[in-house]
Amino acid sequence: MAKLYPLFVASSSFFLSYYVRLSWTILSVYMPFRPTVSEEGIAFAIFFIGYVIVQIPSGFVSDRFSGGMVIALSLIGLAASSIMSALSPDILWEYISSLIMGFTAGWIYPASINVMNHYYRDRRSIYVGYYSIAWPLAIVVSGFALPSLAMAVGWRWGYYSSAIASLIVAFMALRLKTDKTGYRIDLSLIRNRNVILLSLGGLIFFLSYWSLTLYAYKYFVSIGIDPVIAGLIFSSMAISGLFSTFFSGFLISRIGTKNAVVISLICYGLLILAFSFVRSDLLLIIISLVMGFFRFIITPGNSGLAIDIGRERAGSVSGIANMFWQSSGIIGPVISAIMIVGIGFRNLWTVLAFIVFLSSLIYYFIDPSFHATAHHADITEK
């Protein structure tokens, strides 16, 4: 059990950082002030503004200080912002709380990646696969729990429950330690070819992903699907990911991280394209299940590539890359909202699919054997 403790805490913190941002996509439907499509997109984008601005500093802080302490402080802030969201009387208040929520959630990913790199150097790809189960699990739990919770006891408890869970995991994280490398902040890492490709490929992929995640539930409801069934379809986009994320470590160890990511991206894009033509509840569930299988091979693949490229500077590289990845959350929902109004959902899904295909091409040119620390040995702080 002691060996799995860091995995559980790192994965739980990653789960919560993702779960809170998903909460808005579902709970906004039940809020009394009824946000419009444009207001939903703005609130989601504001979350990512707060999230993105801390990515580079969070990466370097995670390399320099205890990963457990960084996670604990972040989760305490996340709990406070979740309570603030629960108390939102109008959309302006929600904009402010979304910014604070993004700012506090943004420190968790680099710190938790450093925890994984510190405790699981042996069979790392396998354990990163276990860690990454948190991502699809957040979608599954949000799709099943939040609609039922909102209808049973009120939408505010969706946020209150997140706050309670964040405080519990924050207390558990205090025990975790990581290596303190002593590196100075070195922005030249941004110029590394692999870091650029990883950042750009992920930016384009997440541009499609966040748009799909934000508007999928609303789309299902808009074509006449029952809200509870729509939640089931939404969750189906991640249920199979619980198994594929577990499986991804074994796949990556066989065919390589980059190959696994590129193949999964192509398959994922084809399945998004299918959304343009299918309206049947059953077929949408099947498509979403297969989509989730490939989608959540990409997640541990991204984390694995950040570790392979960064090595002992995994926190810094993951922070830089994640800054670009999550920047997509700022522009994607806004652009998608404009496209929904202008050309409709069906054409939106087609555009998002081709964006994913472009992302797969960029990932293809990454060379994980050339890591970002190769020319940075002289920048450590004595």
C-alpha cells in the first residue's frame, strides 16, 4: 500500500483539477441565472486564463520545491474557489470565481508529474498510465453524478462536494516529497525543438478537445435527447478510457510513446467526424465509448513524452507544454460558440476532426530520444 500512496494522491489531485473545470459544463444548465452559450464559453475561457498564466512558474516551482507541498496548497485554493462558485448569484461572480479556480488548479499537473517521476522511475510508463486514469474518471463521475446531484439536492452541492474532496486530498499530499533540483528558471527550454512540437501539437489537439467537452452535453440535449441520457453519453466519452488508460502503459512500452499518441489521434479524429452524421442515442453511446478508448491513450502519452523529453526537468517541460495545451481552453470555446451560432453543431464537429488530424502530423515529428536537458547541464545552481 505504501508504494501506491503517492500514485493515489497524485492521481486524485489531477482528478480534482480536471473535475472542477468539467463541473461548469454540466452545472451551468441548472443555474438559476441561465447562462447563454456565449457566457458559458467566456466562463470556461476565463478558467483557462487563470490556469495558463501559472503553468511556467508552476513547472519550475515543482522542480525546485516539494511536489507534495505545491499540490496541497493548490488544492486548498481549489476548495476555496469551488465554494465561491457555489455561491455565485450571477454570471459576473462566476467569471471571477472561474479565474480564481483556474489559477489554483494550474499548479497541480506539473507537481503531480514530478511526484510520479520521483516515486516511479521503474516501469514509469505503466504507473503514468495508472495515474492518467484520473482524467477519464473525472468525466465519468461528472456525467453520472452532477446531473443527479443537481436535480436531487441542488447545483451548489456539485461545487461543495468538490471543495470537501480537495481539502481531504490536500492533507494527504503533505506527506509527499520530490527531488529538489535547484534549477534556475531557464526559459531557453521553450526553444527546444521537442518542447515546441509537443506544445504545438497538444495546443491544436486540446483546441478540439475542450470545444467538444464544453458543448457535447448541450448538443445532445439540443437534438432532443433526455438530459439524463445525455449525461450517460457524455460519460461514455470517458468510460472506456478507464480501461484504455490502464492499457496505455503496456501499449506504450511495446510500440513507443509517440507512435501510440499518433495512432490514437487519427482514430479519435475519425470518431469526432462521426458526430456530424449520427443522432441515435445508442449509436452516439457506441461512438463515444470507442472515442474515449483512443482519447485516453493520448493523455498518458502526453505525460510520458513530457517526462522523456524533460528527464530530471520533467516538471519544467510539462509546465511549459501544458501552458500551451491549456491555452486552447481560452480560445477554443469562444471560437466554437461563434461557429455554433454561425454554421451549427454538425459543421463544428467536422472542423474539430480535421484539427485533430493536423495535431497527429505535428506529433509525428517529435524525437523523444533527444531530450531537453541535453544542453542544460551547466545551468544548475550550485
